[in-house]
Amino acid sequence: MEAIRKKVGFEGDLYSFFEFLRTDPQFYYNTAEELLAGYRDICKRADPELTKLFRNLHASLTA
């Protein structure tokens, strides 16, 4: 996390960086629908990678 803090140019210490990540509104969804859409986007990006790691995936995991 220290490397990420430096990479994004956050000038405070690591504790302050965690506090910023935990409390800044830009890191939160405004509605349940936005939250669900965000998780679905993550799943779409992760699905192709899962087949590289696991030989067989149950159909319900990739639907």
C-alpha cells in the first residue's frame, strides 16, 4: 500500500492514506443499483481469468 500511496501522489502518511480511502465519498456508490453494477463489472473482468486458473467452472459461476 505504501507503493500505491506514492504512485498516486498522496502526500500524507500511510495512516492518513487509509483514512482517506475509507472516508472519501468518491470511493463509495450512491445507490444499491450502482453498487450491483460495479460488482457485475468486476465479475465480467474476472471471469476470463478464472478459466486460466481453474480447469472446470460450474455454469452458475460464469452466468
